[in-house]
Amino acid sequence: MAETKDQRVHLRVAASDDELFRSAAAAAHESLSQFLVESGRERAERVLADRTRFVLTPTQWRRFTAALDRPPREIPELVELFRHPRPD
């Protein structure tokens, strides 16, 4: 099911960029909006990939999961922080 498109993005571009985007969209048989949204999405995913995914060697993975499996250590400052209600 397609997501509802109810947000607008306004931008200014140089005439040369406008011509380039329109030519590329036409070559891809897409509307300018389709072309820009898909291109922007692909770039955004690449930029964010190293911030949302990480790769570990088998040894690193074992150490990582072992650290997650260990019981948490008590941090006195956090215990004190959560002892009091949040001020409004």
C-alpha cells in the first residue's frame, strides 16, 4: 500500500541543476518529483547506513553479545537520578 504523500519540500536550484534533473528524470521515464524523491531517498539511506548498521567479525560479535548478556552494573548517579520525580 502506497504511503500518502502529504508533505511538501520547497527548494531552489541553479538553472543547470534544474536542466540536469529534468533530463535525468525524462531518461528514467519518471516524473521530476519521482526522480528527486527516489534519488534523495537512496542518498539518505547511504549517508545514514553507517550510523544505523554495523558489521562485526565473529570474535567481535561474541564479545558484543557477551557484554549484552552480562548483568548491568549499578551506577550510583543513575540510581540517585531516578530516585526523584522529574521536575515539570
